[in-house]
Amino acid sequence: MRTLLIIFLLAGLSACSYLTPYKLDVPQGNAVTADQVDKLKIGMSRAQVRFALGTPLLADAFHPNRWDYLYYESKGGKPSQNKRYYVQFEGDRLIGMGGESLPARTVVVGKAPPNPREQAK
């Protein structure tokens, strides 16, 4: 009986080595999309840029005329996307921009976005 108990315990412990913890998909930062970038025009004010892109994740004290929008995403605990977009100002006016953005979001006019609960059924 004791030997049988030891065998079951060892079998149970060896099974634990095959289990891995669940890792969440984690998006972090500012997700700047191509349709947001299309709204930017040279000469826009800081307030207009903030309205179009949102508040920047990184506002450097040493470069007050540059805003950096960083986006990082990991899937299953491994990095999958790393994007950086910047805007450059002179005074209160936008003079330059560049970097990588996410693809544009596609929206079908007149149709509501899918409900995740209904898709799971």
C-alpha cells in the first residue's frame, strides 16, 4: 500500500512539469493607428494633435518639443509588436512626424461591431 501511494505521488509530481501557467496578452502604451495619423496636418496646434492621437506616453523634459507615442504588445508572454511614433513641434505648431503606426481600424458603416459573447457561442 505504501509503495502504491509513493508511485501515485511521483506520477502526480511528474505531471506538474508538463503544466505551464497561462500568460495574458498585454497591450501597453499608445496604440497609434494609420487613420489617426491621416488626421495630422503640418501646422496643427498641440491641443489638436493631442485630440487626434491622445496624450503621449513619453514627454521628455530635455526635448519639450517632441512627443513620443510608444506601443508594446506581448502575446503568450512573448513580445509580438513594438511600435514608436513621434511628433515634433516648434512653439505650438506641428512641424514634423514619423515612425510606425498600427494598421487602420476598419469600420463598416451601419453595422455594429461584433459582440465577443455572441461570437463565443
